[in-house]
Amino acid sequence: MRNDTITSEGTLRKVGRRRFLGLLTAFGSGLLIAAQEAKAGLFYSTKSVEGIPQSWVNQKGLDVLRYANYIKGLKLKNVTPYMVLKPHFKTRGRTTNSLPPRHMWSHIAGTLRVIDKLAARLNSPVDDLLSIYRSPQYNRAVRGRSRSQHMQNRAVDVKFRGVSAWTVSSNARKLRNAGLFKGGVGRYSSFTHIDTRGHNAEWGF
């Protein structure tokens, strides 16, 4: 009986230690993300950016301008901050999308550069960036995949003016084959999905 009691106490102590370590790890991760977000937001200007309406700033705060200035700093020739931020104000039902967390802002740079190159290659302006970052809640509302690259702020669904999705996706794969990026290319009937996940994937072909 005594041995059983000692064993139970030992087990409880082990569980207690594991729970404590788990909480400590979660707390540390939370602090790290908070620090990353604070650092990301610290260096971006809150100056007004051409095309960004004040109503957006009123709705979501100064991070709208910080993120717009970050996008502006990428010096893209065919993609504007307005184009990039617009999908973050979309609503599906009662769910409104949000800006990406600050520590994810830099994730989108590679994908936007691919789209910028595509516009030059196709000699056609970007018609619409339909979807970029999706918050988990918004992703569920639009029935996105549970591990969607949109939730990592690495994906863009794009349309080019006067160019079919077949042509866009074909040229995106050519850029990928040339080593410009590693990521996903998905062809849909009216738009093309492009992401920079770090390994190649494709669908819809």
C-alpha cells in the first residue's frame, strides 16, 4: 500500500513538472512572439501612404500605415500597398479578415516579388489580389484549407488583366523552374494561387 502511495506521488510530481515545463515553454514562446511583433512594428513609419484610405486606419489602427509602409519599402514596380492591404478588409458573413501579425509581415515579400516579376513577364498589370493573409477565423469562414499558406502570409491569389489563369500559372511555373522561388502554384478557373512555402507543390493542372 505504501509503495503504491509513493509511486502515485512520484507520478504526480512528474506530471506536475511536465505541466510546469509546458507552461514555461508556452509562456516563453508568447514572449518571443510579442518581442518579434514589437520589433517588427517599431521600425515602420506611420506616415500616410498614397491610396490608403483613412477609414482603414480608423478601422484597424496605425498598423495599417506601418504595414503599408513596409510594403512600400519593398519597392515593387507593379504591386501597390493599396492592392496588398485591400483583401485584409474583406468580410464573409459576420467575419471580417484582419492584418497579419507583425512577425509575419516579412513572409509575404517573396511572393509579392514573384507577382511583380510575372507582371513584367506577361506585360500586363495586376488586375486584382483576391486573397493574401487570412486570419484563422476568416479562413474557416471562406472554407480555406486548415493548413493554408494564406494563414502564414505566404500566399496570394492573383488575376492579371486580360491574361488567362492558364497562362499565368504556366509562366509562374517557368519562373519557379528558373529558380526564382520555391513554392506552390495552383490554377483555378479565374485566378492563380502562388506561394513561397519553401518547397514545390502544384494543383489544378
